[in-house]
Amino acid sequence: MSMKISDQSMARIREVLTHYPVKRAALLPILHIVQEELGYVPETLEAEIAAIVEVPVVKVKEVLSFYTWFRQKPVGTYHFQLCRTISCTLRGHREMLAYLEKKLGIKDGQTTADGKYTISTVECLASCETAPMMQCNEKYVDHLSMEKIDQVLAEMK
Ligand code: FES
């Protein structure tokens, strides 16, 4: 996978920059564009992104580590993100995580050797009333249970 921002993405970035009075305000949308293209935001692009929005590289690093939405490592074809915030923890997130880890043979933060599945724990997915929550790529799975995990894994073979 290319570790460069493509010409198309650069064109989108230039367009996005026109919407903001100061360049640094465009940092989040630019990170979204990069992640959309590459699947994550590689560390090797942090300096380039920082230069585009005219902030120190450390600012880009801070934003990337603050928002768990942004990935700093490549992920598998199927990315399972389990919420680890309070409502989901109280409703059994740890048991669900342990079950998924056992089923896939990997731990939180890891990707299977075939590059197919990644497990991550993330902060609140904004659906606390249906905890425990898991996001699989773009799809939300609420009231997560072992049965639902089995079902999702069967769908995402
Ligand atoms: S606490 Fe898990 S979705 Fe909000």
C-alpha cells in the first residue's frame, strides 16, 4: 500500500483548506481524507500533514492519539472496535472482548496473521443506551452478546 497522499486526495485537501479561515482548523478533515485513502494515518506522513496545516508535528501526534477514530497502524479487512467506556464496561464489554479475542486468536490491538481481522478497544461509540457496543467497519452491533459475535464472524468470513 502506498504511503503517499495521492494526487486525488491532495486535490481534496486543497479544496478543504479553502473552507477554513486558518489552515490548522482543517487538520481533522485532512486526517479523515488520509485515513479514508490509506486505511490509517502512517507516522511517516505526520510531518507532511503538519506542514500542510502549518502546525508542529507534535500537534498532529496529539490529535491522532486523542481521537481513537484515527488509526495509526494498518488494520485488517474487518476491524472490530469494542467500546471500553463506562456503560459498556458495566454491561460486560470485558467478557465480550475476551470472547472475541479467543475466537480470533489475537489480543486487543492486534491483527490476525492473514491480515483479515483487527480488534481494537475504543472510547464511547455514542450508543451507550444499547451497550455493550461494537463497531465492525461501518456497521454498529448493539446489545453485543456472544451469539451476536458468532453471527458477525459468520457474516465477515
Ligand atoms: S459507553 Fe459504550 S457506547 Fe457509550
